[in-house]
Amino acid sequence: MKNIVIIGCGQGIGFAAAKILSENNTVIGISRTQNNEVENLNIDFHPMDIISGNLDEITFPDVIDGLVYAPGSINLKPFNRLSTDDFKNDFEINVVGAVKTIQNLLPNLKKSESASVVLFSSVAAKLGMPFHASISASKSAVEGLTKSLAAELSAQKIRVNCIAPSLTDTNLATQLLSTPEKREASGKRHPLLRVGNTEEMARMTEFLLSDNASWITGQIIGIDGGMGSTKL
């Protein structure tokens, strides 16, 4: 049984990962929002905004085997309507929060025999997509962080990988999928003709944390219905 910390477990992909991983692991969950179902999971839940909160207030296991950083943002606007604060906020949520968490828990991760960190990017970091300037910039930074940490932490046997989804059916995507027509149109933009779901992302997270992925590090893994690598 592994000790796994999930940041952003209150909803979306983080919640789906907590649901799956808590079946066979000890899960410590942290989120500023709380899905009512979180209370029914076998996890040690702490309500906290990772940006403004103090992780030192939480008693973590001495050894942490897995860390999942799942908070995200969808801030789609024309470039000339994006403020510098929009860029700063997306960067704080996606990059600074991850840096803060990893630095805080690094001593615990180093004590594991096979620690694994999973971060989240977006297909928009790879493809040029209109109205995605802010999110693309911050998620591209996440991918750079992933590769740099994978190289730096390999000597401590800490693996670092990143999942890059395309549009996934989460609370963040509610407006983009609010009608059957919008859902169908979004699906048709992908070679596999549908949007993603949270369990698919959670299952890849589960794999990357497992010993079955013990020779995988520094990878950006697209779960995007083929959008990032094929053309319709």
C-alpha cells in the first residue's frame, strides 16, 4: 500500500483519481472545493487553497510514494482581452502551486523507494489554438518543469511525468459542453469523435504512480482523442 497525496481532489480529474487510488492506497487529499462524494471516500481530506494555504499545517506521512497535482484552469479569451492578471493567475494555479507542493513534500518523496509525481498539462501546450494564450503559456511551463525535475530528481529515484488531456468532461468545461450541440461539435474536433472523461485520465494517473511505470519518467503523455498527433 502506497501513501499518495492528491492536490485538487475535490472535483474533476483529481476526484476521479482519488476515487480509484483510495481503493488500494492511503490517500491524503487537498482541495479548496469539495465534492459531496469526497466524504464517502476512504481518504484523509483537508480543505485548503493550495496557493494561499500552508502545507505545514497538515501532518503528512513520513514517506510519500506518489504526488498528483491536478488543479487547473480554463480561461479562454481573445488575446487582447486577457489581462496580465489572467496570465499571472493561470501561472499561479498551474505552475507555482505545483512548485510549492513539490518543494514542500520533496523530503518525504525522497524517502520512498519508488516515488512518482504526476502533473497535468493540456493539448493546447502542443497545438496552436486560438483563445488559449494564457492557459497554453502556463501549461507549457508545466511541461518544462516536468522534464527538468525528471532529470534532476532521477538520482533520488523520483519519477516525474505529465498528462496532457484535450477537452475533458469536468466542471471546468461545463460552459463548453453545456448543450448536446456543443458536446457534439467539441467531439467532432477530435479524431476519435468525442471528448474525454475523468476516469480515463485517472486510470493513466494510477498507472504512472504504479510500479508498472517504474521505467517511465520525463514524459508528456497525450490523452486527447488523437488531436495532438493526428489530423482529421
